[in-house]
Amino acid sequence: MIVRFGGAVAVAAVVLAGCSASEQIESSAPTSTTTGALPAASTSAVTTTSLPPALHVDPRITPLAELDPQEVCKIPDVTPDGRWPGRSGFPMSPDAGDPSRDLCVLVVPIAASDSPFTEADRGRVERAVNGANEYFRLQSYGRVGLEVSWTDSIVEFPGTVIESGWIASSPRFDRSFTIDQAIELMGDSDLDNFDVLAFFAPADKRFDFGTAGTSGMQREGLPRLRTLMGGMVISSWSIFAHEILHNWVGSEDLYSFVEPGTHYMGDWDIMANGRGNLELNSWLRWIAGWIVDEQVRCLASPRESTHFIEGLPIVSERPKMVVVKLNDNAVMVIDSRRTVKWGVDSWDTDAPATLVYVVDTSFHHGRGPLRLRGTLEKPADSVESDGVRVTLLESSPDGDLIRVEPSL
């Protein structure tokens, strides 16, 4: 129900069931409960495929016994913790969620006096939420997704969009006060069983925002993790998934806060650019536990070795990444991208590629903790950086055979 007080409309003591207790899903293939359709450009599906025997059992592959324990490559984040759940090193931030189980999300529509939340807006949000759920089912290899509930009414702000502060004054405008006000207007709603409050404003062309974090009002029984989206972006599942990743996994932004237009991972990561390749990188999947230790080939320092890495989207137990430790807070990571559900590089080509990037946890959120060093697209291609040379030896539809060695 809704009640009015002081000219505002608030949700009063809404008792919500929340989400059912869920365990981590052990699955050999991703599952999805989504009913919403994704953008037309995303039409293919992730499938488990048979590997050509000659590649993943190639005799040149360095035996596991000659590699180092994965713990050696789990570098810590050396930037100070702040008011925000992001962390690009191990362990995951205690302010993030629990990526080993479904994330329990409460969707809260909000409106201003001159910007109503309509049925069309609800449809837009449903598409975004359903698409994000499918995305997480695939990125986690079927382990987890979103369990979503909606409030039974709209939280209405008493003022106009201008009076409510929904018009941004700068690109990095702090919107935590909007979330705080929405929580106040919700009254004594029972929110104990939710992990995230996801606030959605109408698809109004006068504003456009998406944000996430743990800042703002705190009280007993109130989820610390929140997202806020408004304007035409509310129909975007990729932007909603990007914001959820901040909260759920503690993923840091991989675009620059100080150099507009700079994407530190190019067009190869959902945390860098929502219009390019929408895969989540292997490093953050490892931190989340969606890639397990047994799928990581670790080198404590650059040395000559040969590795097979399977295409990142493919569901199996084979190796997904090579990690080369550079120093106490930096590693080089190599993973393999393939043309499946989310494309590879929607700007110009769908060709597969091997990515080489560096994780340096001394760089803070929005300052490039992950930085692309180059891509390998055909045999004999090499990337040389940070004292390491990575060469693509052979490639198949399912993965790559690469050589790692110290650079001269």
C-alpha cells in the first residue's frame, strides 16, 4: 500500500518475503531463469564443446608440477579501503556481496512529481533485470544469478526532478543522497532478507545516471549494497550488470575518472566499456570464485613455459587463465576470448583473440587497476611488456596454446 505524509508518497511498512535461501549451484552447464530478451546483437548461446585432442594435450604444455601454487599469484590490493566495496586483489572486499550464492535484489521504482514511473518504465526495467540475470548465470558458469523481487508500489519524491537533485552537476556527481531519501520514504519496510536495493527512476531524457556502492544511510536490517539507475539507461541490462558487479564482486571501474574516453581494458570488458565486449575478465572471476584455483596456471616469476587456455566462455574444468607474478602487487594475466553470447569486439570484428593484461593493485578505482597490454589474434603474434613476452603458438575454436618467456 502507499500512504501520504507531508506532501510525499511513501511505501509504508511493506512486508516483503525476500529471497529463498540458496546454495551455490554446481553445474556442468549454465542455467537461466530469465524470461526477458537480450538485445538483438546477442543471439548465439554458450555451449560446451569438444576440444581437439591435439591442442589441450599438446606435449609442449608445461606440466603442472613445474608451475607454482595458485596462492603465489593471489596478490593483495594495496590501495586503502574507502567508502566503496571495490577491490582488485585478494581477498574480496568484506564490503562486497557473496558471489557463491544467488544475489537477492529488491527493485524499487522511484518517481518525482514531474516524472512519473510508468508501465513502459516497468517493462524497461524488467528487460534490464532479466538480461542481467542471464548474464550472471553465464559468467558464473551456471553457479549463480539474480533472485529478484519488486516493491508493490512506487516511491514518490515530493519535488520535481530539479528539486529532488536528479539533474547532475558533474560527471562524478554523488547521488547517495537520492538513495538516502528514497530509503527514508520507504518508511519501516522489512528489508532484512535482501542483499541489494536497486532503485530505478523513470526513462526521462532530462537525466541519465547509474551508480552503485555501500555509502549512504545505514540502519539495522537495511542492506548496505545499493544501485541507482535513471533516465534512458534503465533498459540496459549491461549497465545494470556493471553496477551490480560493483556491489556483488567488488569490481572496480576500468575506465578513467580523470581522462574522459580512456578505457583501460579497451573494448574488452564490461567494467571498461558497456558497448564493447561484455565478458567479465578472468581475474575478477577468479576473485569471485567463478573460476577455481585448478583452472589457473600460476608462475611466480616470468620463465619459459607453454600453456593451453580454454576460451573464457566455455563451460568445463580446463585451464582458463595464466597468471605471471611481476611483483608483490602486480601480475600479468592471459585469457582467451571467443565469439559466443556476448561477442568479442562488437566495434569492428567478431574474431577470437587472446588477451594480455596487467593487474596492478596500487592503482585505485577509476585509475586503471587492470590495463590491457595487447591481443594475440593469429599464430606467431606476440605481446612484450613488463619483462614478459607472450606468444600465440596455435589456436582452435576452443582455446589457445601460448608460450610465456622473459623478454630480452
